[in-house]
Amino acid sequence: MIKHVGSVTPNKIIILLVSPLLLSASLLDFRELDQASKAVLEGNYTKAVNAYERVEKKSDEVIYDEANSYYKLKEYKKAKELYSSIQKESLAFNKWHNLGNTHAQLGEIDEGIKAYEEALKIKEDKDTRFNLELLKKKKKEQEKKKKDNKDKKKDDKKEDKNKKKDNKDKKKEDDKKNQDKKNKDSDNKDKKSDKQKKEDEKKKKEQDKKDKAQKEKNKKKDDKSKDEKKKDDNKKKDNKNDKSDKEKEKAAAQMKKEPISDKELRKYQKMLDQRGINTLMVPLETKGDDNHELKPW
């Protein structure tokens, strides 16, 4: 907590108020200054500022009081401007002390430290010293924070660089794995293709072998069928010839058993003559017929 000159309580900010009687002021200015002083005592700093603004001729004391009112309204930039314009030597300590407070409120640590140091050059003051040490401590904290942020930023940058490198290495490794996998798949595909070709060739050979065996089997079957048919034909022919021979033998046996009659012989001879076949028909003798008659044709 920034301490002000004349503060008896460390946690309470007290602005140094200087309102001397200004005999040189005009009657109108005197009335405005009177209203401003009353407003300050009432804590109505807005009213005080308005009154100070209406004063035409301002002394350093009036400017100082006006700056204090702006400070109370937390209009620190306006207060800093007014404090900085004060030139009177008797107000120098109060000017620098309150100017240090104003810089502190604006976050201007270095400027605040310088202002407090200027005040302490004029005289030693416990509150000014406290405020100075407070700002120095705050400055160290800011520097440490800044350094930490810088180190963190540096570390983050380094980490980001390492991360990018790791990602790059990982990508490179992944690409290599993918390429190896692709090559492996291609090799497997080629091997599979060669294996498939061999299997296809093997199947084709086996099929050709089966087809050849089936063809030979069918040929043998056809040859067998032809042989069997030929045998059947020969057998039929033989049977037919056998039947014909048997019929001839039967006819001959019949003729031998039953000699043809003369009438039938003549009839058969006549048929032969008509065909132009000259054949001498000799009648067969009948066994046991000793008294048969021989007749020439």
C-alpha cells in the first residue's frame, strides 16, 4: 500500500493538502477557492475540481490542491500533469512524494522510484522510504516475472523446436515404415503372384494329365467298343454261316434220307434248263433197294 506524507496509519493513503490564504487572488477566484476547499473537506472532489477549473489565476499551491483532487478521483494522468508543473521550492518534497504515488498508480514503477528518490534527497521520510522500498520490491518481482516469462518463452521455443524435430523425425520414421510396408506388400504380392502362377501351372499340368488320361480312357473304350462290335459282327456272320451250313447239311441229309422223286427231278431239271444250266442229274441209289430200276435221262 502506497503511503503518503503525514500518514499515521500504514494502510491509509493521505494526500498532503496545502491551501494557504492567497491574498493575490481576485475576489472571484477567492470565492471559487473557498468552494473548492469546502468541497475537499466534504470529500466531494468532483465539485472541488470544477471549482479549481474556474479559477483564472492559479498559484502553485492551487495547482497542488487541484492535483490532489484529481488524484482522489483516480484521474492519475491529470494529477501527474499538474504535479509535474509545480515549480515552487517549498512544495518540492510534497510534489515529488505525491508524484511518486501517481506513477505507482499508473504502473510506472521506474518513474515512481525516481520520484521517491528525489523526495528523499530533499528530506528523509519514513512513508516515502516505505513506498520506495515497496516499488523496488515490486520492480524485482516484475523483473523476475519478466525473466521467468523470457525463460519460459525460451524454453517453450526450445520445446517447440524439439517438438517440431521430434515430429519431423517421427514423420520420417513413419514414412520409412510406410515405405517398408509398401515394399513388403509389393514383395508379398510378387511372391504371391509367382506362387499363384506356379500353382496355376501345376493345376494346368494336372488337368492336362487328367484330360490326357481321360482321352486315352475314352479311346480305349472306343477301341473296345469297336472290337466288341467287330466281334459281334463276326459272331453274327459266323452264326449266319453256321446256320447256312446247318441248313445245307440238313437239306443234304434230308435229300439223302428221302430221295427226290422222278417227278420232282424232272421239274427241277426243267427249271435248270430254263436258266441255261446244263446239268446231268444222276439218280441216287437207295440203300437196300436191290431191284431199283436204272433209267437213263
